[in-house]
Amino acid sequence: MSLFIDFIYRILGFTRECLFHKVTGLYCPGCGGTRALILFLRGEWIRSIQYHPMVMYLFTTFTYILTRYAIAYHKKQHNKKAHPYQPSPWWLWGALVVLCINFIIKNIALLRFHTDLLPPL
């Protein structure tokens, strides 16, 4: 699987350089997302969270919502009065919080402690 991911990574020509980071020296809220996704697909979940926790948040959120939809669909097949699952807008607020905390922590580590939390893969 990792050979396939590396092949796709090279074919699509993803760059590891962020324009925002290059210009300002700070990390943007999305910095590390591509590397986190690659690590997540390789099964390196802890390192994936280090690069960008949004990947794990989205995976768990989508898994939960899809499971709830499947349960609601199954109940509707047997009971016509069952209501479909409606996801709460709090999932989006949670994503925004994760994104902001990630942005703040990585830039504080970079500026205050001179520690790069996004080393190259």
C-alpha cells in the first residue's frame, strides 16, 4: 500500500512547500495536511496526528456519521416511522477548533521554542 501511495504522491506532483510558510515563515492552518494523510494511509496514525490532527478528526467523524446513517437506514427498513440521522453543526465547530489549536501550537513552537514540528518525511 505504501508503494502505491508514494507512486501517487510522485505522479500528482504534490509539493511539500507551502506558499504561506515560504512568505511569512509561519505555518498556515493546513500545513502538514498532505503529509498527515500519507502517514494515515500508511498506518502511522500517531505521526499523522503530529503532522495534522484534522486527518484523524475527519476520519473518526466520517466513520461515526456513516455508522449512524447505516443504523438509521436499517431501522427505517424495519420501521417506517424512524427518522433519518441529522448530523449536528457541532461537528463543524469541532473541526474549526482543531484547526485553530493546530495552527496556534505549531506556530508557538516555531516562534517561541524554535522547534519545527513538521520535519520532512
